[in-house]
Amino acid sequence: MGTTKSDHFSVKQNQIANIAKAIGHPARVAILDYLTKVDSCICSDIVNELPLAQPTISQHLKELKTAGLIKGNIEGNAICYCIDEKAIEKIQAYFTKLAGAIANPKNTCC
Amino acid sequence: MGTTKSDHFSVKQNQIANIAKAIGHPARVAILDYLTKVDSCICSDIVNELPLAQPTISQHLKELKTAGLIKGNIEGNAICYCIDEKAIEKIQAYFTKLAGAIANPKNTCC
DNA sequence: ACTTTATATCGTAATATTGCAATATTAAAA
DNA sequence: TTTTAATATTGCAATATTACGATATAAAGT
């Protein structure tokens, strides 16, 4: 028990869940917000920007990267992180589908 | 430690994170998928549809409801669950914003 | 070579999540 | 009113997540 039964669900469902899970923490939302706001992605200015210790930020960045939401480029001894379009597009398409289903509701009970 | 420092982030960031977190499990994605697919929301047919025990489904439904992603209507001794537009719209708007930031990238490093 | 700067990894404590059996609740049906 | 059907709650074991200090790594500056 305690383990998510991911093998009982479709690949698509697991993909969406993984992306959503990565976004499912305020610190990671804050990182995404910061990356869209800032002109050059001055890497870990993020550490100075957020009220979390450097190892914690590093961990969150790793999770965002694993989920495909951001990508990093090595620049000298620093790393430049940017938002990656792939995962964003995938989950955006999912919500468009959901929103479409709401626009033409088949359910009449609620 | 181990507690999410939600008080260090904005209300908006916490809202987005909470919605995303609710979607961040394949069983809950499967429930949302099922609710958009089915004509009438025959409530917990979900229990028959998914490979999880009834208390587990009930728990997942509660989380989706708390996040505002679904709403339930009592119909006799059954409950009719449907997707709720509010949270979907909120998170969809968030992804549109992110996608827009990608379309006009300010970052040149990645 | 030594120091600084930027980032990652390890280890670990605190807490949260997942899943289910057992049990409770509530309303229809017999 | 007893039974059945649909759902919720409780309690608990297994596992996952969050956060951070300490430490490692790696490139740049001195």
C-alpha cells in the first residue's frame, strides 16, 4: 500500500498526471512564473528569489526538468533554465479537451 | 521539515498548485476522463470502471471536489458527479499565459 | 594552486499521500 | 421494518514528498 498503481492506468493518463504533479507545488509554480517573467534566465537568481534553501530549489528544478517542463543549458559554471514547450503543450491540449467537454455537456444532473 | 511552505507563496500560486496537485494522480485523471466521456454521470460506476477499491475512489473524488474540479449532486441514495468548470477555467488560463510566454520568448539561452 | 561561485547529491527528519479492510451512514426497495 | 445499494469515514501500514545541513563537483577568477 501507499504506492500509486500507475500500471493500471493508460500511458496518456500517467503522462498528464506526471506533468500536473510537477506543477502541484507552489514553489514549482513560482519557479515557472519567474522563468516566464525574467528577461534572461539568470539561473539561480531563483535561489535568491524564493524563500527556500539552495538544495531545495535544486531538487524542485530537477523535478520540473524530469517532467519536461523546463530545460537547462550549461553556460560556464552556471546553468540557464528555461521553460520547455513540450509538456506545456501536452497539458494545455488536455485542458482544452476537458473545457470542450464542459462546453457541450452530456450530463444533465449537475 | 517535510511541510510545504505554502505561506511563502502567493495565493494565486497556491491555487494553481492545488488544482494541479489534484490532477497529479493517474486515478484522478482517469476519473476526469470518465466523467467527460460518459453520457449521464452514473456516479460510481466509477468504482466498477477503475481498478481501485470503493474507499479509495471515494477519497480521490473528495480531493477532486475539494480542488473544485468536480461537483456532486445527490440523487436519491446515489450521488451524481460532474466536472466543474471553475477550476478547469482557472488552470487553463494559467497554461495559456505560460504558452504565450513561450511564443514570445525573452530568454535567448535555450 | 587556491579561492570563489554555481549547482548537485547524500542523508535524514518531519510530514503527506495512497490504498484498503472494517465500519458507519443514508436512502431506496422489498 | 428489514434488507439492499451507494457512498463516506476511520484507522492503519507502506511509501512518497519536502526541506535542509553537510558535502561533493565543476568551472571561473585570482
